[in-house]
Amino acid sequence: MNTLTQYFDARAEVYNVLSVPFYKELTNDICARLSIVLPVIRDIANFYNDEKCLNEVLRLEKCLEGDLDENKMAGEFARLFLGVNKASHTGHTITPHESVYTSASRLVMQKAWEEVYKVYCEQKLGKHSSFKEPEDHITAEMSFMVYMSRKCGEYAEQDRFDELQQNIGEQVSFLSYHLCSWVNLLDDDISKSDSSDFYKSLSKVLVHFLSLDKKSLKDMKEDLVEIAV
């Protein structure tokens, strides 16, 4: 396995693990997985000298220290994401769907949902039967990035650089028009809620990671063009 393949596999795991707490109650197992991927984010932040990201990673690592009260966190997850309360400063429920944050109606399954559904169909992807949320839920969008990153790993392993460049371009586009266009708004809601430091730190780490990842993909695409030439 070459270095580029290892990078894309590690990156896929970061997306995979970061997405879980926005869809499922936090468990000790998820905390352990987060502790494994946070150093990957730290390495990227160090490379780009992003002190804010490094500070948020440190805060999140502190939140993960010690044993977790899973029952307490389950209750917090319900209050934050299952419609048990509303964000007091906006009046709407904190729901991690792109349509809620990018449509005037603040409802699910609006234009953003149509757009990401089309992207998934182009890749011949569909939801798992156990996943009941719309396709523009943050976990679904990040799962798409997991799939695309793993495909990049395969292309890199097989020296299929034209397909690798195309895939990277598609990921940059998806980040620009979807994930990076609304996750900061979700972070604002979580930051202003009465949730624990864990969710506040997690959402900020995610915002920073997405921004750095997009920058990294753009740089990599340029490097691949130079190699091809």
C-alpha cells in the first residue's frame, strides 16, 4: 500500500468517525475511535499552521478523558438533535440537515436535498436501509466523503491518476457547495446551546477539519497536475 493510499484511507476514517456523534448517542466505543483519529486532524492542522484547529482538537481530547456517562450523554443527544428542545436564539430545532440551514423555509428535503440526492445517484449510491434520515443529513454527506476518499485510495494504489484527479475535483465541489456551505451554521447553533463542551468542541473541530481538508485536496490536485505534465 503506497503513502497516498494510506492517506486517503486515514482521511476516510476521520470522516467516518466524526460523523457518528451527530446521528447516534455517544458511547465509550465512539470516544475511543475519536481518540484515534484526532491525531490525524492535528497533523493536518500543524501542516497548515492552524492554531485555532489545534486548540479545538486539544479541547475535544480533554472532553474524551475518563469514563463516559453514556446515559447522561444519551439524554443530551436527545435534547440537542431529536427535537426535544429548540435553539433559543433561532426558534428552530437543531437538526443537522443541510436543507434546514440553506432554505428559506428551514424545512428538510428542500433544494439541497435534491442536489445531494442527484450526486449520490451519479455515483450509484443509496442509503442503507437502517438509515432513516434524508440524504442531506450531515452523517449522510460525510459518509459520501468516506466513500469518495476510499475510491481515491483505490485509484492511487492502481496508479489511475486521471480518475484520482477527477474524484478529488468532485470532492472539492461537494465540500464547497454542500458541507462547507452550512456546517458553520450548525456549529453556531450548537455553540449557543446549553450542550456540553463535547458537542461544542466536536462541531468546531469538524468545521476546521472540513476547511483544511478542502484546502488539502486543492493542493493535492495541483500537485497531481504537475506530475502528469
